[in-house]
Amino acid sequence: EEREMLRKERSKQLQQSPTPTCPTPELGSPLPSRAGSLTDEPADPARVSSRQRLELVALVYSSCIAENLVPNLFLELFFVFQLLTARRMVTAKDSDPELSPGVLDSLESPLFQSIHDCVFFAVQVLECHFQVLSNLDKGTLKLLAENERLLCFSPALQGRLRAAYEGSVAKVSLAMPPSAQAVSFQPETDNRANFSSDRAFHTFKKQRDVFYEVLREWEDHHEEP
């Protein structure tokens, strides 16, 4: 419900005039409006800094995902998609300084300080998990295949995604299945004494119920195409 309210509010803002209603100051650059008039910063593969470090971090991060060492696969995909589609970087120094190679390769220099680095890292991770991407719904595959940054940084991955989109039959069902009944309480593992706080206890109960709901759905439908 909150996301739907945010979407409605955003649509109202986008329907308004995209130009700022307040007058532009005589000195300085025009101020961006709250409706999101910031222009997208282009991503260039040739301007990626610390390429080797980013490749190593992407490899380690992808290995953690592949070995199920992350709490939620979809949260990680959401993070990677955010890096891929970031509009621009907002930092204390909103600039692209020309640093020497020694500084860029230093372990002390921070990563993800530019759009180029963010997109490069995201593409590296997506290349490692194409098998996961190929199982996404047709609409998501279409958006990925049409992403200009993906085409610029990895034409091969873009071609594979387009092929997966053309052969995909997966769809998102808008019909919500009936909620599963409550799971029976297991006193050996589910009592309050096994948790450090009330919040952790209630979070566990919610996660347990959702897990068993998914398990029941799989048991009912895993033999169907």
C-alpha cells in the first residue's frame, strides 16, 4: 500500500511541468526540482577506475550469491539493478577528478565513486548470474535487454538477454494466492527464550510463516510445467 501511494504521488509530480517553477538565480546553475529533473549522467566504459579491483569484488560478491551466502537473492538483484540504473552520483565532491593510476589502484581509494564504476560492477555481477536472470519474467527481461548501459558495457550479455526474452514464457501472476494457515508452534525452537529480543522473535515468526507458505506452494505445483 505504501509503494502504491508513492507511485501515485510520483505520477502526480511527473504530470506537472518538468521545468522548475521557481526563478533561476542569476548566479550559479539552475536548481533541480523535487520532481526529479536531474539529467542522467552517461556511463562510459573507458572511464572506469580501479577496473581490476572492481572485477575482484564482483567475483567475490557473485560467489557469495552463488553459494547461497546472502539472506535474500532478490534483495541482492535489487541492489545490482540500482547500481545499473543510477542516474548520477551525489557526493561531497560532485566531480570526476583525474586521479593518477597509483591513487586509483590504491587499496585505500574507495570504490563506487562514479557512475562508470557502479555500472561496470553491476554488469560484471549480472554476467555471472545470467542463469538467474534468464528465469525472470518476460517484462523484466525486456527492460534489461533494452537497457542502453548494458548494451554499452556488455553487448554479449545484452544479446543473451534479448534471446532469453524472445524465448521466455514466464509471466507475473497478478492474482494473489490465498494466505497459508498458521504454522504449528514448536516449543523446542520457537519459544521466546531462544531469541535475543522481542523484535527478533516476531521477525522469526513472520519469516517462518512466509517460508512454509512458499514450501506449500512448491509442494502443490512443482510437478507442473
